[in-house]
Amino acid sequence: MKPKKQESSTCDDLFRLRLEQLLDQRHVLYRLVGKIDWNAVEERFGRLYAEAGRPGIPIRLMVGLHYLKHAFNESDETVVARWVENPYWQHFCGEEYFRHELPIDPSQTTRFRHRIGEDGCEFMLGLTVRTGLATRAVLRTSLSVVNVDTTVQDKAIAFPTDARLYHQARRSLVRMAQGMGIGLRQSYERLSRVALAKHGRYAHARQMQRARREQKRLKTYLGRVMRDIERKVAAGPIPGEQEHSRLTRRLEIARRIHTQQRHDKGKVYSVHAPEVECIAKGKAHRPYEFGVKVGVVSTSRESFVIGMQALPDNPYDGHTLEASLAQTQRLTGIALKEAYVDRGYRGHGIPLDRLKVWIAGAKRGVSVAIRKKLKRRNAVEPVIGHMKADGRLGRNFLKGTQGDAMNALLCGAGHNLRKILRRLALLCAQILECLQPPDRIKLQTAIN
């Protein structure tokens, strides 16, 4: 059922004070509440719910929790736990009185993300852009000149080795077969665990011949379990069509792991996340990264994120520029004039009459102003670094390709919220400084 809209009640509780009477109205989160268009959130996500049934969780609460999660780098569990302890977070999510219990189960945030999908997360990113314009954290004139770059959003997987993949694929098949009531001839649980430990020790000691022998043994165990399950499935019916499809999918992943070679394309690097790709960005300290490529578009002046997009299948950077710029125009509604990119975007194919794309290292037709903006293009690198260090772009825990897209968009929204909060804090400090009496200002200047 459609959630009930949170409305402030007219009558006060006799034994409790409202959060508005308890909180400091100069706090940045308190001031941010009035800058976000919560009515647009209710209108956009309210139509995703059915008219009949049990009332849903308030939409503002769910959207606010996701904003707080990515602004302060929290998980689904910790953001709910901190929400109970922080009255400013509760006020940000629309609560009138302080609550002492958990608002929701952390698993309900996952269901909300599946409900709104990638389009809903893109709307949340666009809402932060509008909030940035309202707080003047970004100027409207800055939205037409952007910096574009790509990075890798790492997936939450262990470093893939053949021995570990064989072991994990065999263990997942055994667990799924046991859960479905399929009796296996042998699970190889103890033998596989011992072989994996031996492989790690031999490889660490540079005894590669012995390590390859244990790796071959792990591969043999995987092949035996696969053939045993296939025989049992062919011999008798499996209860449940959904379980049968899940088992078929897991057998396909295990078969790909069992047959893939070192130089094959489209390899599987994780059993639970087969969509992971191996991406080489030319970094000396990290030659290969395992995840998905992400395109980032930020304003050249304020480094405000106005475009964030997951790019599966590891495309060439130049082929992703048009899609990234199209998303930016869709979110801001302003036509772009200039885009500054690195040399990896050569051959982008965008006509000059539509948009002027300046590539780093350009010499012909470069004026003094363009040269400054080319140097300013490097500012997109710390934007990516902050989203990985202070946000959740460094390690994605959401499942599937849809999880990659949603996490990238919400990371951009969290970065924008951090910049908006910093802008509000600076404005509050400037106002308080102007309200101080002149004698106190002179005394502080003399002390400093």
C-alpha cells in the first residue's frame, strides 16, 4: 500500500518535546531539511506502491536514510543504528519526536532500492543537484562547463585465483544441492579445504610445481561434483521450478570456471558476482581492478557531481562520452558548452557544432582561458578519490549489474550532500562572525 505522507500534527505531546524545540537550528543538517524538495520525492516514488494492502514505510524516511548512508559512508546496518542515536538524523528523515527504537529492519533498504531501481537513484542524484543550486553550492552558469573521467568501482570480492575459484564453485554447488535434498556421492569438503591451504603455502614458498598439483586436484574435485549433480538432476525431478533454474545457473557458472583458460575473454572472477570484469587502468600500484567502469561528470568550477553512470562490458572511454553527457543534460536540463577530458577520450566522435570537447595536451586553438580550464580538468581526480575514501565508491557491496548502477549514482549524491553541508557550515560561520561586536573582533585579531 502507498505509504502515508508524514505530516506534522497540530496537537503536542504532553510529556515529550518536539525535535524542533530540542535541536540547534544552526546545525547544517537542520538547515538542509528545508532546502530539499521532499514533496517531489513523495510524488515521484509514491506511484510505485499499490493502493491496497498494508501501509508502507514513509518514503522520506527511506530516501533520507540512503542520503545519510552515502554522505557519511555507512552500511545498511550502521545507518539504521546511528539513526536511533542521532536526533538530527531523525529530524532529517521527517520525525517529529525522538524515537528510541529502530525505524526499520536493515533489509528493507534493499527492498526499497529494488523498488525504485536505477531511474529512482538517478532522480535522487538530480535532486541533490537542485538542492545545490538552491544553496548556491553550485552555480547555474557552472553546469555548462564540465570535467569528465572514468574510474573503476571495485566489487566486494576476494582477489580471484584459479585455486580459490575452484574451491568456491564446488562449495556453492554442494550447499545448493544439500539445500535441495540432492544426495551427493562425496562433497570433498575436507579434501578441498586441505588442498586449498596447501596450494597457498606452496605458492608462498615459490614451489610452483607442487602448487599446480594442488590446483589440479581442486579442479578435479569441482568436476566430480558437477558431474554428480548433473547425473542426479537427470535421474529424478527437482522440486520447484525456481530452485531448478538457480541450480542450472550455478552449474553454468561452475562449468565456465572449470573450462576457462588464462588468456580467455569473458572470464568469471567470482561465483556470487559473475558480472565482475577485470579492468586495467595503467596504475603501477594496482595493475588490475575487478569491478565495473564508472563515468564521472563534475562541474569545472565547484567539482559538483552532475553525472554518474556505470558502464558495463569495459567500453573504450571515448565511446562512453556521449552517454555520460546525455545523462548530465537529462539531470540538469541545461545544454553543455564545453567538456574537458583526458587523452583516453580521443576518437569520441562528438561533432564540434554540438559541443566543444577539449582533450588534455591540446595545443591548437588553445587560449589562456581554455588553458586554465584544461589544468582545472585534473580536479576530477580528487573528486573520484573523495568518493572512494569518504563515500562508498571504493567497494561496492550491492548485488548484480543493477547494484553497480545504483551504487554509483548514490555515491554521486553522497558527494554532493557533503559539499552542500560544507557550504552551509561556511555560511553559518560567516553569519556568526558578522554578528559579533566590533570590540570582540578586534580582541580576537590581536590574540591571533
